[in-house]
Amino acid sequence: MPGPYFEDYRKGEVIRGSAVTLTESDIIEFARQYDPQPIHLDRPAAERSIYGGLIASGFQVVTLGFRTLVQAGLVGEGSMGSPGVDEIRWLRPVRPGDTLHAEAEIVEARPSSSRPDRGVVNVAYRILNQHGDVVTTFRAVQLVRRRAAPAATS
């Protein structure tokens, strides 16, 4: 996927991913592989839980939202990865049949102070359900290649 490069990010810009509806089988399959807790795997056990029914793993919600944002062009060939994710919050349970969409807001974009070939982009993520309720938030730093490193000064 071409771009974006560091120069393409603008503070305050919001990138929106496409909507995705989670099915019960999506939730259970993800849980079997990555988060095998009864609230994600076993409908009767989940019904007896504080959630009153099956819910998606928060990690599934984060990765699904991030996937749609990558597909929407948040990151591409300019991406050099991320040193990590901060402040993950699971604010509301996600249930079978919920339709989610993700938003990524560029909070800051600054040239790296130590590496002139890249910039640092701080991103605030929100994942919302079909009612507009925010179900998950997190923040991350993205390292992004510059189109051309600035010329060295003598």
C-alpha cells in the first residue's frame, strides 16, 4: 500500500475505518484461538456472568478496529512500526450483532529529534458501536518514514 509518509499526517485529522458487524461465531472463533475465557466462548457461562451474555474479547475489538483503519489508509509503506500501545480502555461490552467502526485522530506529528529519516505520529483511537457509543479507546505512537530526509546542515 503506497504512503502515507510522515509529511501526509496533519494534527486533528480523523481517519475512519469501514463498519464491521461481529457475529457470535466470529467472537467464539477469536476466543478459541486467542482469549479462551468463558465470557467469550460459552454462551451459558457468559449468561451467568456479570455481562449477561456472550461478549467479544477486547483484544478482538482492538485488532478488528485497527485492521479497518489500515485498510482506510492510516498506515502504509511509510510505516516503520510502533513502539507500543497505551491506555487501552474497554468501556462497553461488544456483543454478537454489534456493528463497529473505528476512528483514528492524529494528536501530534513531529519530526524525530534523533533520526532525520522519520517522524513520530501520536494517534488516539476510538471504536464505536452502531449506536455511536464508544466501546474502546487506546493511544499509540507510530514511527513513519519521511519522503526524503532533510539535508544536513554544515
